[in-house]
Amino acid sequence: MSKVWLITGASTGFGRALATAAAKRGDTVVATARDIASVADFTHHDRLDVTDDDQVREVVARTVREHGRIDVVVNNAGHGLLGVTEEVTDDELRALLETNLLGAWRVTRAALPHLRQQRGGHIVQLSSVGGVVGNPGHAAYATSKFALEGMSEALAGEIAGFGIHVTIVEPGPFRTDFAGRSIHTTEPNPAYSGTPGGDLRARFSQQDGRQPNDPDKAAAAIIAVVDAPEPPLRLPLGPEAVTRIRAKLRDQLTAIDEWEALALDTRAQ
């Protein structure tokens, strides 16, 4: 059976690649973006600013009303913020969390009553390798994605009994505009010049348009997971993501083993 998809942030990058691939295979895709003109080439499209709760509820309800159901919700809308922790202002952090975390939360919350009623569906959360590994100079972005992963992991346990799946997608560097148009930067503090965090801006600008991985292949992998009868909770994408996440998990296990005796010696006497 064909599926009905609701995809946020479908104007560019992973969102557009996924919307294009799903529509091409015959699924119904509601492609959404803040700028409706940027998704007007899709048969079904809508304006959606995920920071506007009323608009989120309206778009979800309209999708169900016009297409009868939603099978796949893809929370892709988001942007990056480069800057070391000391540089990030409260306003910059709030703006980032409003989209990357709270936006995904709003869309998920609005869709869940419909998914529960139909006893099935799939929520795809676009995270990042930065949702597992915190890069110096990317603390705010890591905060948004670590939080999204925690929310999604808890969510998966809450809704499994309704037949609803959750998959957290963790891409490494893909040839999207994330390192270009979609990245915001803080005001640099010269004290961090020459440090890993302070130099991340330059490294990001150098990789824009040169990332090694293909977003169309990412879209194909996500569709394969959505079609799977037992999809994974997490899907790293790209060799860089797989390698870095595996190394992070191994380091955590090594630290647990090294400090286990101290960690276990906590019982009340």
C-alpha cells in the first residue's frame, strides 16, 4: 500500500530528497516549508512554520482531512549554530531550540492522536551524528539534537503499544546546504582562536558543497527503514557517522569498565 507522508523542512536537503523519492515511488507526500513557494513543485504542499503551534495543528489536521491518514511524519526542519559555549547568547539558543527541538515536539504531539487512532505509523526524527557526539564549537546544536534523541527514545517506549514506530536518523556530512545557507554563527570570541571550537567555522565553510555523501542515498535508506517490519530506533547514515558513533560508544564502555568499582560503591550502610 502507498503511504501518506508529512515532511517538514522539505524545501532543501534531506527533506526535499526524501519528499522527491517518496513521491516518485507513488506515495502521497505533503511537503511543507516556511516558504510555501519553495515546495510548490510538489503536488501536495503546505506552508508550515514549526515554531507556530496553531499552524502545526492546522497543517496536521488538514493533511488527515484531505488524505485520510498520515503514515509517516518526518521532522526534518532545523538549522545549525556554530559557536563555542561561551559565545552563544540566550536568544540564539532559544531560537535554535524553538525549531530543532520544540518544532519537532509540536509536530509529533499534533500527529500522535491521529496515529494512535489508526493504530500505526512511523515518526522519523532527523537528528545528526552531532546528536551522539558533541563537537567543540557546536555545543548549542548538539544540545538541540541530544535533547531530540532523548525525547524520541522515551517516545518510542510510550507509543510502541499503539503500533507506532520511531526512528532517529543520525547523518554525518552529506551534500546538503547545512554547512552553507542553513548554518548560523555566533559572534567570535578571539580567545578561542586556534582552538578546535573556535576553528570550526572555517572548517564548515570549506566543506560546503564538498561533503562526501549523497542525500538521495540517505533518502533511499530512510525509505527502506520505513518499509521494514521491525525498523531500528537509530539509523546512523554515512561512514563518518558510523565510525564516530561506534568510537563514542566504545569510549563510554571503556570508561565504565575503568571506573566501575568507584561507580558501584554507592550503597547506603
